[in-house]
Amino acid sequence: MINWDLIDTVMLDMDGTLLDLHFDNFFWLDHLPQRYAEIHKVDLAEANAKLKNHIQQYEGTLQWYCLEFWSKALDVDIPSLKEEVKHKIQIRPHVGEFLTRLRALGKKVLLVTNAHPQSLSLKMEVTQIDSLLDVIISSHQFNEPKESQKFWQQLQAFEHFDPERTLFIDDTVRILDSAKTFGIKYLIGIHQPDSQMERRMEQYPAIHHFDEIMPDPVAV
């Protein structure tokens, strides 16, 4: 699927790409409603309804990913609640080997995420995958989500990558669309970002796991 000789830079999403999206789905769909109901003394159905209506209106914006925004909007300490279930943070299969081989080939490996810095910090603390990455970029640094062309413009000014020699892997179609509009040549999706939920991505070439595109080991 990939001719690695044609690629200098590999950009990887975090949640649903390098890490199992199950943690995030569990947190926002199960843990947060339960704890919100307890903290604000409302029943679970009311908590679920309020959270769903409130959160959906911000989908695809920077606020949707901002823990400080949601802590204030919902009057709960989102980072502390995430700490309560951090044992559910998991690396997806073959990630360590994939990152190691990319760096052995001399590729520049960037983590490019919409995750808020507090969430990013927690996940790096738990997984330690930052040691296998060259650069870590949160869209909050640029005040623009990956859905925005302004994000990609600022990222290119920051990192000076060649879109024609860049591979970007993400689990979200609207973000892959944004990268395509910007001109990133090689795009790959993820079929099942949450290990507990079946899903296929049809809009882009996609993989289940990184062993499907694993570079050959570098001969010593």
C-alpha cells in the first residue's frame, strides 16, 4: 500500500489512531454522565440528555476538544475525572514497533492531535509513547483544530514539511478531508478506532492495525 521511499514525514493522530478510542468514548459517554449526575445531584437520564445536547453543538471546533472549556461549561473538573479512569488508556496494536521502524528508516514522526494539552499529558504519562516520537503537536498551540486549513498552514510554517512527501493517518473523515484539501498526498484512515465498536471507513484507504503497512526492518 505504501512506498516508503516516497515519504519523508509521517503524521499520526492520537486518539483512535495510536491509542484506543475506547477510553475517550467510555469517559464522555459513560463515566462523565455518571459523575456529573452525582456531582450535580440529578438523575442519570437528565445528565445524559444535557451533556449530549451541549457537547454535540461544538463538534469539530476547538472548544469540543478543550478540557478547560468543558470544566467551566459543565462545572466539573474534567482532568480529575479523567484521572479516575486513566487505567483504560491503551496503545493500539503494533504501534510501538511501527514507530520504531519509521524512525529507524529516518522518517520524521509527528503526533498531530486535537487533544487538549492536559489530556495529551495524561496519555503520554500513561503510555510513554512520546519517547518514540520526534514532534508532538496539539492543535491548541495554533488555536485552530485540524478541521481548519489555518491549522495546516501554521503547522507547515512551524515544521516545513513537504505535503507531497507526507503521510497522514487519522480515524476521522472530516480531518482527512481537511488534510486532503491542504494537499497532503498520502492519507490513510482507521477502520475501528474504538476496539469495542465495529466500524469501517469507506471514504479513504484504511487499515485495522499498523502491521498492515509495517515497513520492513532496517538491515544492520
